[in-house]
Amino acid sequence: MSNVLSDEKKQQILALGKLGWPLRRIEQFTGVRRETAGAYLKAAGIAVRPPGAWGRLAPAKPAKEVTTDSDPPRPVNEVITDPDISKPANEVITDSRRSRSVSACEPYREIIELGLDRGRNAMAIWQDLVSQYGFDRGYQSVKRFVHKISPSQVPQARPVIVTAPGEECQVDYGRGPMVRDPQSGKYRRTRLFVLTLGYSRKAVRLLVFRSSSRIWAELHEKAFRRLGGSLRIVVLDNLREGVLTPDIYDPTLNPLYRDLLAHYGAVAMPCRIKDPDRKGKVEAGVGHAQRTPLKGLRFESLDEAQAYLDHWEARWADTRIHGTTKRQVAAMFAEEKPALLPLPIEPFRCYQYGERTVHLDGCVEVEAAYYSAPPGWIGRRVHVQSDEWQVRILDPKTGQLLREHLRQKRGWHRIKQEDRPVRTPLSTSQLLWRAGKAGSHIGALCQAIHSRLGQVGVRRILGVLSLAKKFGAAVVDDACAAALEMGIHEYRFVRRYLERRPQVPLTLHQVDPLIRELVHYRELIHQKAKEQENDESD
């Protein structure tokens, strides 16, 4: 006998056989194959009831004794004198070479077990076998084989939300695969963006390393471009990239996300907090991608991972028969595509959004460049939108466009002529008065800076006053006196003078490098002013 059981398991099988249990039920209860259990029952002289025979047949004839390691062989010519034992049957053959068919997945057992250890499901394993090993059998064959190794759990019932073609899509983030980061050289967890159409279940899946409000908007735009149209309603949860203040009745959307959806003719519908069933279609789409194509895999680059995901989407996800609709996803999407909203001619210009305070020079700062606001906004908060080409200043209450400027280089100013004050504002006058109180030479230098640069020089005056706090008013007054004596009315000269100041007065030879540096700096200032005047005249 090929299978030798323990004494406890053997006695259990014999007891169940005496109770009249069929072999199939004994196998389900004990976990011992019915061929092995039948061999032990026949060897013990217990009748084995065939399937479907509920007491209609006479007890089977006992088999000849099965030779085991503990029992000596019986002589061939031995006469059986026990009246309870009828004519012996033929010897039971328990070898696995009997007529039972072998599964087509048996040659791939190690590959299947390795896939299960990595957490991949039966569908993913079957797709790998077909794509990589030329497996020619169907999915059900792999499913049955996997079920023998690890039985599946009974799924729970879920509600189904029916939508019209082109009406609704659902979006969400999920955990993506591990991809090697080109900057650190280490594997890093990616984020999986999924957009699923409510009618056809067609999905767009994209991978990114990090997320922000701008990346969230760009992913939507890329998904709409791939689909060839946009939807009327976008269902999402309350993540920060899309919703600033969650509220089921009146949520506050991220301005960038709101403008993107308005550009494509869509509106956002955030779900209730902790209510994922409202967007169960995209939740299923995220789980499908995580369990089937991406589970247990690593990629060397983000492009490689995206290419693998796109190939799987076209080869398997779009050609599958959906479990709820019982139709092919690609066929249903072909019906839904004419109902999508047409794409606008120009793509949406994603911008950075933020709030700024208008400083004393009447400008707001965006990435170390300065842009003027209308008169009367000094000290007040404004909303700022900036992209690669323009900077827009908005009224925070009404959203009205106050000013629109072209982007400038770091350190440059963009001031419209109507925003330049006719006379010195009261706040600037107070600033010059403070400079005069700090020192006579400090006040004279600040007046010279303001008369030459106007409102742009307010920041340099603030810099001179900050130097007075750091080094002391007396030392800064001496540095300003040196700058006035040399005719260099620059904050940068005063700062460098203080950083390099020795214990004794500077000689002319030591001052020459500073003069050459400041002359070059003044030439750059004049060139910058001319370029700004030319831009404003254009």
C-alpha cells in the first residue's frame, strides 16, 4: 500500500466505515483520499457502500488481506474457516497509476505554488502560465487546481449601482507595486491611480511615485485623454488633493481640481466619510489590479511598470467577461464611448495655488519673484495662481481677477505702471523715518535707495534695517557712510562690507574688489530695469 496512515487515523476510518458512511463523506471528514480509505476498509472486511446506493445492495465481498509491514504474509493454500467471511474479492490496487486523470496543471505545480506564496490569485497565475509558459488549458483548470491547494472563501453580497452610459466615473488611489527610485536607487512603493467608468467598467490605471493637488489633476486629464472623452459626474472620496473641507451637503473642493473638472464639463461628487461602497466599482478595480497583475512583482523603472500594466489592461482586463454585467468590458465601452463628453481643444493648464500677503512694496512673492497688486491691498491676503507662463492674483472673497503678470526670474519684479504710487505711501515714509532714527548715514542711504528704485527698493531698506539689528546701529552707520562716500547706494555693498569688516579701517587696496563687484552688480540692476521697461511697454 502506497499510503500508510497512523493508528489513530486508521481507527477513525474503520469506525466511520462501520457506521455505513460512504467514501466521499469519509474523505471530506477525515481528509484522507477515498481510495486509501477504501483500501483500509476492504482490508478490515468492512463493506464499502458505492455512491448512490443507500442500503439497496448487499454488503460487498471482503477483499483479500492487504499486506502491511507489521503483518506476515498469509500462505497461498491457507484455508479460511471463518463462516462470517465470504469469498474473497480481488486484491485492491491503491497505486496512483489507476484510471484517475491527472490535472493538466500538475507539471506547473511549483510555479503555481510559488505564485500562491507571493499572494497572486488563480486568474493572475493562469495569465502568467499562458503568457510565459504557453499553457493551453482554460482558467477553470487552474482555478480547480488552486482550490485544492487553498480553498476560497465565500464572498459577501454587495449592492450594485446602475448608471447610464457616459454619466459617471469613480476615482481612487491604491497601493502600487515596488519600483526602483532613480534618485535613491532603492525600491519604493508607488501609488496606483484608477479611474473606472460606471457603465462599462472600463478602467484607466496610472502609476506615480508621489501625489499632490497638481499631480491629482494631471492624472485626471491623462485619464480623460486616454478614454477619448470625459464624464459628467466624478465620484471620489475626501482626500486632500480633491476636497479641502469634507461635507456631504456642501464640500469645499480644491480650486485646482474644481477648475479642472469645469474645464472638462464634469462635476465632483464626494462620498460620505468612511463610505467606500458608494464607489465600489473603483474599489474593485483597485483590488483587481493589486491582486492580479501587480501582486508580488517589482520593477526597475516607473516606465517599465506602466508598460506592463498597460499591456495587462489591453490583453486581459478589457477582454474579460465582467462578473456583474456578464459582458465583455471592451464591448460595453464601445457602446459607452459615443456618450462621453467631447474633449476641449486646449488641455487644461495646471497651476499652483496658494495664499500670499501683499508686502509694503505692493507686491506678492511667488518662487522668489515679485508681482504687483492693485493699490490699497498692502497688508491684505490674496489668492495666487501660478503656472509656467503666468501669475494671477485673485480677490479671496469674490474670486475676481485683480492682476495677471508674466512669469519672472528669481529676484525680478513685475510692476504695472498703474500700480506705482504717485507719492510715497505712508508706510514707506514711516520706514524711512525709522532708518533716519537708526543713524544719519543709514537714513541717507535708505533715502538714496528709495529715490533711485522707488517701491522696489523697500525690500532693500528693510534689509538695511535688519543689518542694524544684527550688527548694531553704530557699525552699520559706518558702513553706510563708506557706501555714500564711494557713491555706491546698494544694500549688497553694506552687507558685504559688514561681513568682511576688519578691526582696522579698510585700505583702498582692500576696498577695490568690493567696488569692482558692486559696479558689476549696478550694471546688472540697470540692465534688469531696462528689460522690465521694455516688457511693460510691449
